[in-house]
Amino acid sequence: VTWVIVGASAGLGRSLAEHLARDGGSLMLVARDERDLAPLASDLTAQHGARVRFLAQDADDPPALADRLHQSLAGDEVEGLLFPVGMNAASDEGQLDPAQVDRLVNVNFVAITCVIGRFLPVLLRQRRGVVVGFGSIAAIRGRGRNVVYSAAKRALESYFESLRHLTEREGLTVVFYVLGYLDTNLAFGQKLLLPPAPPAVVAAKVCRRLYEARGKHYLPGYWAIVALLFRAMPWWLFKRLRF
Amino acid sequence: VTGAFVDDMVSFDGGTRLRQGLLRPDRYRDLESLPADTPRIVRGGGYSYAAAGFGGGGVVQDARAFNRIIAFEPDTGVLECEAGTPLGKIFDLAAPHGWFLPVQPGYPSITVGGCIAADVHGKNQFRDGAFRRVVRSIRLFHPRHGVLVLERDETGGVFELTCGGLGLTGHILSARLQLARLVGTRVRVTRRRIDRFEDTLALLHDHAAEADLIYTWHSFTAHGEDFGRGFLYDGRFVPGSGGNGPRAQSVVAIDARTRRRLGLQLLNRATTGTFNAAYELWQAAQPREHETDLFSFLFPVARKVLYFALFGRAGFHEYQMIVPAEAFGDLAAALKAHLARHRTPVTLASCKLFAGTRRYLRFDGTGLCLALDFPRGEAGARFTVFLDSLVRELHGVPNVVKDSRLPREVVAACYSGYEPFREALRAHDPSRLYRSEVSERLAL
């Protein structure tokens, strides 16, 4: 059985790969750059004896990603699909050029739906399998920054809700984690409301409840309270916040 | 620079503190995205006593995300890893297969890249040489040259320049290392009494050829006839011994920043005499022979991090020098006379035997290696000035990465390789892109 991790080369994806390899899983790692994937694959094999394969493919080309991944896993039993993939843009404040908008939407949303769509027939036939998506605390409420990024993550959240509804009686485990700040390059050096969580800690939590968790969860958990506060905030107050 | 975060950085001895832009690349394309003309320096674990991994006015690239094992052949003991790989990870991987790195410093979070850049020595330099002896090849990135594959036997000389090159030749991406076979996983350490500091060299000579671990400890706060009395430690693998000791993942963590958490300098003029006396008594009460596990043998510092923390925020000096064997008598006499007059609280005095040839700024050569630790402060500063002149007088060399204050004149006077290193560095990279506080202070 194989775990597929899309966005595996750094941050949370890499931590998830390390956890699953330690637990004896067979892995398929997907990311843009082979230079990052090859050493990660060899490292996990050397350390844990795990069977690790990888596919270097940019998520900016969703059909190619879905097709190539499906081909390279032909005949394998897929235990789960995890999507710690994502990107944001510093200038995402309403005036991105179309190519950048395309890229953000592809990487954060379309690519994930294409891959899941491609594997869904197999998962439904198996009547088991785990699908894990990751959203962002940045998308809790629309604001003047991360405009397209947040929209794509909100779309993804809706997609996961549908997916869960769709597969409720089919034996699949569908979970969507809304992530708070992670101690990765994205958050590094920024002034943050709350301390960033180490990706290894978040990965451990995801892996511990891989078969049990369903629906939507916040990670770390205290972000649920933050989300609640922001959602409950009246517009006259929210519009004054700059963050 | 995009993505850089201004951070406080401090050398492990607490002597150099700077605020500087820090990058934490975690993908190879992050390394390329830095503009090719931006001065930079690569930082590993940050355990260099001198500021070799920051300073220099450019940005700092933290290399610790590049810590993956690329290949390991349990049949031949050849291991290839990224340069940010900590020694402890290699230990955890290789020891169960019966391999270990025969040359390595005593703390498991030190990275392979740092070991190459400082050409560090291990438990018995006299027999095993310095770190470059275990390095078969290096992959080095420099925006001017792209990725260079440096073989140990290459003629171009960049391999030679990079081993002990203080990280100034470029970004060490990965290295292939030749590990050594373990003949056992336990080490028997024998302690011998040293009555007079003057006996040290002869004793080391008697035992160094065979030992897997050899060093001495001296009390430099004992004065008069007893000056420098102490112990010789001679460790040897117990052939065929087995059993798993602790793994590196379990160590007590310390780094240059957390070392300073205890604000007070508890090792100071008032306490050092007692500290040394207590250590001496404790040691004398131990059995003359004891066995230690492999981890404690390879990483003795992992169990002694408190020692460094006791220097507090102010920090400490380490002065490490190699003097020719024929100068040892003069060294002993000069230290004895000086410390009788100026009671510097020396918290550690330790000797090892060295053999080798010196090139560039590598801390290598034949003779006796003496390391002295003492608290930072006025007395300490005076003592360093004395040691600077002593090491020159005795035709010795000071260790550049162990001393965050070492003046350029001392290094230039002691190392005949200073000018050749400077010139070779400039020939390799006329724009001198990789710079640190060390390279600027030493005008490299």
C-alpha cells in the first residue's frame, strides 16, 4: 500500500513523509524539483528502509500532474492521498497578473481536485482510503492580503466538504485541516499573532489520527478559537484590522 | 534580500554578537534565487567558537534543512550526505551497521559541512589525522562556478582549499565520506596520573600510537610544584564488544544562543579553583579503568553541556594552539610563571598529540596541542594577549575557529599558509562572495 504526498519536498510535506516512512509506509513523493525529492527519498530509505518513489512534476499543470501520477502508480494499492501543497505570492493584493492568478489557483486548488478526481474511481472500488487536504487560517475571512490564495483555499475547503458528503457511505476517510502558522519558510521572520508550530509536530498529529479524523479540524487546535473570533467579528471592526 | 529575516547571532564562545539577515532555504531553488552578487555565508549548526557562520556584511544561509543521507553502502562504509547533516544522524544510521566516523568533534549537532570547513580533528589526531582524511569528495556550489564536484585527488586544488577553508570557497552542498569499521561498541578508558605538567608530552608519546582516544586534563589553578598536575586518558575499543548505547536523538540540546540563558558567569575567578579541585577529586575517586558506550566516546560534550552554560551570558575564551614538541618545555615554563603572577581562572587545560603537515589556515601540524578555557572578562582578555605573543614566540599556531577575537597579525605571523590561502581564495573567487566575521577580521 502506498501513501501519496503532493508537495512533499519541504515544510509540512517533508515532515509527513518522514513520519509515514518511520511508520513503515511505502511512499510516492510529488514536488516540483527532483533535486529536492531524490535526496529525501534516499534519506528515508537509508534511515527507515522505506520504499520511496518520487515524481518531479509542477502542480501548475494539473492535468499533467494527475495523469503522470496515475500512470506511475498503475497497479499499486493507494492507501491515502495527502495534499500539503500550496503556494502564496507576496504581491497577492488584488492586482496579480493573469499568469500568477492561474498559478495560485492551479497549485492551491485545481491540481488537488484533478488528482483526487483521477484516483477516486480506484478509491471507491477499494472502499477504503484516506484523503487529507490542508487549508489555511489566512482564508478564514477575506481580507486585503492573500486575496487569490485565500479564495483558492476556501474553494478547496468547499471541495473537501463535498468530497466527504459524496463518499460518506463508501468507506473513505476525508479530512480537511485548517493550518495555523507553521514554522516554515512562509512564516519565517514575519511578525505573527501566535507562535508558529513546528511542521514535525503538526505532521505527528495528522499521522496519529490518519484513520480516525474526519471532517474539518484546526491545527494546532487553538486556532479554532481564533477562527471563531474572527468570524464573529462585526464588519465595522473587521474592516479596521490590518493584518 | 527577499525572505531574509534580521536575527541576532552569537558565536558559541559568546564573544561576537551581530544582527544580520538570515535565510532559511529548504529547497535547492532557494539557493539559486539569491542574487549572484549578494555576499553571503553558509551557517551549519553554529557551534564554531568564532563567528565563521555569520558576519561579513552579507546574508546568512542556514543550511540545516539540507540534512539528508544521499547514499549509504553498508558493505563499504561509504556514506554520502548533504552538508547540513549532523554527526549524530550519521552515528544513528551507521553504528548499527558497524561503521563510524573515525574523525569527529564531540557534539552530535555539529554538521558535516562545518567539519569540512574547519577541518576539525577528533579523538586522536596523531594517529587519525583531521577530518579531510575521511572526505572522498565534495559538491560545492558557487554562483561563479556553478556546482563543482571536488575529488580528493583532483589537481585543481579547490578540494584542498575547501577543507579547512572556513566556508569561504562556496556553499558545501554534500560530501562523500569514508567511515571506519567498528571493532567493538564499547571503549575501555584508562586514567593515569600526571604529577607535573612537564611530564605530559612524554606520556602522550608513550600512548598515542595505539590509542583510539587520547587526551590529558590539567589543573591550571594548582600552583607551585603541583602546577598542571592532572590525568591522561587513554581509550581503546574493546574488540568484539556489543550492545546498543544511547542514540544521538536523545541528547541534551545546547546551541550558541541557549548556552547564554543562565545570565550569571558562575565559572569565574572565585569558583574555578574549587571547580577544578572538585573535578580532580571526583576523578581520583573513580576506578582507574572504566568502560564507556560508543555514543559517550564519540560525543563526550553531549553529556557536559552544563559546563558551557556555566559561563553565562558573558561567555568564555578558548585558546587552542599547536606548538612544536621542542618548544613544549618553554611553553610549560612560560605558562607556569605567568599563571603564578596573574591568576587567570583556567577552567580547562587539555593536551593532545598532533602529527601532520600544515597548509593554508588548517589547524594541523606536528607537536603538542593545548586547549585552554577561561571566562571572558578583563583577566581573560589579558591572558589572550599573553597567549598571542607566546604562540608566536614558540613558533606555534592558534586555532582560528576556536577564538572569536584572534587578531589578524597573530594569524598572519603564525601561519606561513596565510598569504597562500588568501591568494588561492582570490584566484578561486576574485569577488570574494562568501564572507564571515572571521574572514573580515583576518582580512581574507
